[in-house]
Amino acid sequence: MRRDPKQTLGFFGTLLRVAMINRTCRTAMLMSLFLVMSCGTGEVGKTGTAGGAKATISGVPTTPTGVSAVSGDGRITVQWQPSQGATSYTIYYANIAGAAKKQGEKIPGITATSYDHIGVLEKTMYYYVVTASNASGESSPSTESGAMVQTIALQAPVNVAASGGDGKITVKWKEEPGATSYNIYYATRPGIARPKGKKIEGIKSFSYQITDVKKKTMYFFTVTAVNTSGESPASNESGAMP
């Protein structure tokens, strides 16, 4: 019995359509599997996932940690740990807790991981936060740290010695811990230099040369130390002639 050619063609056509459908399904399944695997590894495009959440990569430095404020004589030293990616740091400070970043003063452009804050007021509390910066922006502020300025009661300078020659007198003394400057008092009579003599103030070293003196005249000198808490008692007196 001969098969009708149309029936034969229809049978093979059906087989071909079934094969094409199966191939399309397999291709779709493979594509789906590829997409699932790629999404899981973050290799589709330039955006990946981490733990089901979209991963975000930022160039902003990490927030500074280990911030501490330590009080000293007339200053407060603020220290912190380096932040990854930071090129500079900014300190924010205020006299009210929690207000440093929003309402406080700003000290930008710090390249070290410590800063001596001078010019602070005695018996006043200061609160500090630190941020890290680079070309991408500024980090969130650190935890806050506070400190109050402490002053050191100064003692009278010791080892004061005056020596003359060549129409001038040089006065030397030993450094006094906590002093930020020194004053010299001098007169041509002993015992009156501090209350009635001439005064030279704001000396930053531990010796000073005086040229405003007359030859063949005896001069008597005392020295005091100075910081934000005030002026020390006068040193022992020392005399010399130009």
C-alpha cells in the first residue's frame, strides 16, 4: 500500500517542528541558567550582587577610628588612626556635645593623624569629631571625643645667670616645664627689678641679649615664666656690667 505523499510530508513537517521547539526550549533553559550563574558572580554587565543586595563600590575614605582628645597646657591634642584611602582629614569641634559636625568650627586640610589645637579657653570643654577626605569626597564623622584644657602652675625659672661684655648683657636660664614664654625684669639697683624695673616680655628662648644698657653700670636681672594660667614668681636675681 502506497503512502500519500502529502501525508508523508506532513509527518516529517511535524517532526521538524517538534525538533525546533525542543531546541528553542533547550536554548532558553541554557540562557536562563547562564543568567542565574552570572548574576550570582557579578559578571553580567558591571553591576553585581552580594548576598542578594546590589553591591556598591565607593571611593570615599573609611571613617576615622580611635579618635581621642588629650588635654595639655593651653592646648588639646586630637589623635586618630589612619583611614584607608584618605589624603587629608578635617576636625570639627564645639563646646556642646553632639554639635561639632553641624554647628561647630572646622579645621580642614590636616595631613597627619594628630593635631595640636591651641588657643583654647581654660576650664572649657571641647568636643571633637574627625572626617577623612580624598578626591571622591568626605567620609562620615568619627565618634566624638572631648577634653578640657589643663594648666600647669609655673615655678620660678632657675639657673638665671647674667654676663656682660662689648656693651651688652646676656641673660640665660633653664627651661621651665609648661612655660610658653618668659619675661625679663631689670634695674640698676638690686631687689627692685620686678616691681620697678624695665620689662622685656614674650621671650620664646632660654636666653636673651640686652643692648639697652650703659657701660660701667651694674644691672640686676630676674626672669619669670608665662603660660595661659599666668606668670610665675620671679627667679633669683643675677647681676652683670656691660
